[in-house]
Amino acid sequence: MHTQIKELRKARKLSQEELADAVGTTRQTITSIETGKYIASLPLAYKIARYFGLRIEEVFDFTDMEE
């Protein structure tokens, strides 16, 4: 799954560690989400989107998800 997290994070000059701390997860989780190795849970996706002041759909691209 593609996300805008890396782009949003870099635009705000945040490290993965800083974002992880802000949303209550680990740097490794943020890394895995950014590289597409892990799909964020709904609660985590919501926290990340809220952190950036966006809707989940603006941060996460669901078009390649199977129905």
C-alpha cells in the first residue's frame, strides 16, 4: 500500500522517531509502513492522519487493495 507519510514527514522536517513518538508507535513501524512492508491498523492510520490534519484517504492510498 502506498502512503504519503514519508512525503508529509519530510515536508515537516520530522524524523521517523519523532512521528512514531507523536502517534504512539515505534520507528520500525513507521519505516515498515513507509516502505509498504506493513499496513497500518485502522487506529494507527487514524492517528497518523489526524497528526497531519488530514483524512485517512489523503494519507493512505487504498486503490491497490483487494476487495
